[in-house]
Amino acid sequence: MLWVKSLHIVFVASWFAGLFYLPRIFVNLAMVPAGSVAERDRLLLMAGKLLRFMTILAVPAIALGLVLWLHYGFGRGPGNGWLHAKLFFVILALGYHHACSVMLKKWQKGEPPRSHVWYRWFNEIPVILLLVIVVLVVVKPF
């Protein structure tokens, strides 16, 4: 079980590193001058590679979490409301991941972006999600 837990933590941390950085690339994309095609293309290439990589990392993170939950019985019984709350925030993180994917597709199609300030605020969401998830897992407040 400790191997599964350890690998789950490593894959979650790696996945979240991508969730932290991809929106930062969006900030940089929003600040690219209109005529700087090479810079825009380079950032889009980086964003596409990062999205693929973080999607690959999300799969074992989720799979190992399911193994911990279903096979080892974490979260069963009374006093495990924290797990349900954690799962809710994990679903939000998956939704955020999907939203990043949709935004990247819009960038690649050349659709008008939002402002760099909007992306800076959007970039803070995974920090909050990770903070809440870690507190729920460690503190188990309910």
C-alpha cells in the first residue's frame, strides 16, 4: 500500500506542476505582440507538449487514487466525509485540466484570447485546489 500511496503522490505532484505552468504559458501568449508569429508558435508548441505530458501524468494519478480508495478501503465508514470533499475538488481539478485543453485549442485556432490579467487570475485556481485537497487529506476535518 505504501508504494501505491507514494506513486500516487508523485504523479499528483507532477500533474499539478503542469496545471500550474500551462496557464502561465497562456499569460505569455496573451502578451505576445501581434506580429511575433515565431514567438506565438513556439509558445503554442510548448503548451501543446505540456498538455499532452500532464494528461499522461493525470492518468496514473487518478488510477492510483482509485486503487487506494477501492482496493485498500480508504474513505469507507463513518468519519470519512473528507474523502468525499477531496473527490469533489479532484473533479474540479479535472475540469480545470479540461478547461486548459479547450483554451489551448482556441489559441491554436487563432481565436481572440482573453487578457493576460485574466489568465493570471485563472492561473491561481490550481494553487487553491491543491491547497484544499492537501488540507483535506492531512487534516481530515470531517
